[in-house]
Amino acid sequence: MSKVDTAWLRMERPDNLMMITGVIGLKETLDYERLLDTIERRFLVFKRFRQKAVDTASGAYWELDEDFTLRDHVRRIALPGRADRAELQTLVADLASTPLDHSHPLWQFHVVENYVEGPALVSRIHHCIADGIALVQVFLSLTDTSRKARQSSKSPRQWKQRRSAESRVFRRLLEPAREGLDMAMHFGQKAVEEGLSMLQDPAKASHYANEAGEIMGELAHALALPNDPRTQFKGALGVRKEVAWADPLPLSEVKSVGKAFGCTVNDVLIASVSGALRSYLEESGEHGDTERDLRATVPVNLRPLEHALELGNHFGLVFLELPISAANPLDRLYTVNERMNKLKSSKQAAVTFGFLAALGMGPSVLQKPVLDVLSEKATAVLTNVPGPQQPLYLAGSPLRELMFWVPQNGSIGMGISILSYNGQVFFGLITDRKLVPEPQRVIDRFRAEFEKLLYLGMMLPLEGRPHQALAQQLLKDRATE
């Protein structure tokens, strides 16, 4: 097992399980036997899904599960009562709070056949197997672009073309992050060898920064960040998670707002998330909690998408300050834009990747205190994964929605997930019940915060604007709804 994957395997603790949990909503009845056949032919071609993770004092490795049975990993389940969204969310929360069986491969699908909006497939996959980018590509290999299943297990040509185009975009954005990976690995190992003394002594981190220049300077900066404040979103954790998701936003509208204000889609979505968190704190009467920004760790992909099917984890983390303190939605948007631009030119993602690899090399007893120190510096994990922008079918049934929830590490108790599929943007939230018992109260605010930006964009004067045609189309789209 790679050192980074070993680190993710060992991150698991009772109050923060290292599972990526997802829900795939379908429009029509799902043929269970056809689903089993699809998984057998396309999912299990990745040998990792037949292997169990074995962790020892000398390191972790993958071992073939001689007792593997597919039906043990693809189970049918029914919801009680009305089988509505609230009951599906309760089921997903139950599963997200229940550890996988480490004596078998660390994944499981649950087929929910009586959900009122259509069948649903709940997936649970341990983070040590792969990161979100890789798992999206694995999932695509299970789907088809029509009801008729293709004969080959390989992805259709149009997906390959799209991944190639996306890969070029990722290269341009992440080239600064890719640089120095080897050096980051080296100095990450040095930091681990120094143990907690470096984490607790910024002066020592600064000493190493002089030795390694920009690479180690990024690590020194991360280690010197102050801990995030205690708010309703950050505190002592329990062992129960709660999940919620919002009705999707039209991706075209998000793009229009971004271009109207000269920002990216990501900027618009993160600004909307920040506004939702602020609104929740205000309604809860915690006005003091809105006076300081809160930090989120954001995964950054460090490999081309065409290599995603190699599985494993190949991403770094950057610390992004969410502008909770900004009351004005435009202020939040441009603050996010400025902070994201700074992160794109940094090597912080490469440094954290190297640091995680170094943790995987070191003794497991050291990993927990090191991660605890780092996780105190953030309140949430925020992930944005690009999904396919065309209708897909799973075992002959058309997909209605896609959503997933990221695991949190250390003392972080909230995960924010954003995924785009077929022209829509889906928001998901997972929280610790002791901190936020009703995440739906947060998630319901996302659309309202986005629409503030939408309406502000429509109020801008059209004449002389660089995106005049786009603004006119946006007005036209809203008028026909």
C-alpha cells in the first residue's frame, strides 16, 4: 500500500470514519441481477475491490480476500414508513456512522428499492482505496450513455475526450502545485521525524523554511496557522453523523453569475456556502461566531484525470478561509475569488501531499497527535468534484441525481460536498450530531445565498459590460421560468 493510502487507512477513528459515502438516485426500477452483473464485469476488474487492507507495525499492504462474495457487498434494503427523503437521509447517516468490516474489502453498496423518488444506490468506500476524483471515474465505468449496455468495460470515447480536455485545464491550474513534489516528500519526512516539536514550535518550522525555501516555507506557514475558533461547527465530536442534501442548482445559472462578476464557478459556489454557514449562525443567535472567518481544507487533485483509474490517493490539501465575517454577498464572492487565486499559485497542496506520505512512513502512534494538531486549524472539509455533463444509465436505469459526502479527519466535524452532473450542481453536508444535529437547516440556505448573487447579477447595467450577451441570456432564462 502506498504511504499516502496508509495514512488515510490509519486516520480512521470512532468519531471520524474514513469513508466516502455517496447516493445515486435513479428514475426507474433497478434490475438487481443486472446491477450485480455490471459490478462483476466493470467494478471488480479493479483488483483493489477484491482485496482487504492489512495494517501491521511495519506497514500496510493489500491482500486478496479468499472469502469474497459479491452479494455481501451489494445488499438490498428497504426504507420504513413513507420512504421519503428524511428516511433516506436517516439511512445514509446510519451507514456513514457505521464502520466497514476490515476483514473484507472496504466497500459496500446498498440498493434502496422503495424510495418515493425512485430507487437509490448508497455507496460506502474507504478513503484508503481511492480519492474522490478516482472514484468518480470508477463510477463512470459502471454507467452507459443509453439503456443498452455496452459490451466493453472501457469508458466510451466521449468520456476519454472530456477527461483529456479537463486534464489540460487541471495541468494549467495545478502546475505550481505539482512542482516540488519530491522535495515536499523529503521535507515532510523531516517534519515527521521532528515530531510534535516542529508542529508546536513555529520558530523551528521557520528554521527549516530557510533550508528548503518556498517548499518548506509553505509547510511552516500551514503549521503556524492559528487554530480555528470554537463555534457551533467546531467542538468535541460524537460517533453519530447526520447528512443532508439540497435540491440542485442549474449549472448554467452558476456559470452565468460567475462570468457576470468575472469569477469562477467554484468562487460562486464557495461564496454561497459561506453565506449559508453565516446565515445559520445568525439565526442560531451566535452573532459572535460570524465575526471571524472559518477555515476549510480543500482537496486539490495532483494528477491528470486520465490517470484517475489507477486508484489510490494523489491529492494535496490547501487551507481556504471562508469569508463568514462578510455580511455582503458580493464582498464574500470577491474575497473567495482573491483567496482562491492566491492558493492556485502556491505549493501548499504539494507540501501537504508530501506530509501525508511522510506520516504513512512513520509509526502509527505519531500520526494521531500530528493530525490532531493540523485538524484544529480547520472547521470543515470542502470538496468540489466535476461530474459528467450528459445523461447516464446504470444497469439500464437513468440517473436522476448524484451526491457524496467526504470524510473528515482529526477533530473536524463538518464536510461540505459539491458535485456537478448533467447540467446541475448538487450540494451535500455531513455534520457531527453533537455539533449540528439538523444539517438540513444549513443546506436549505444554499439556494437563497446563490440567488442573492443571481439577482445582483441581473441588476447590473447591461451597457458596456464585458459579458453583456451572457447577462441578457440570464435575464431571458429567468423570465421564462
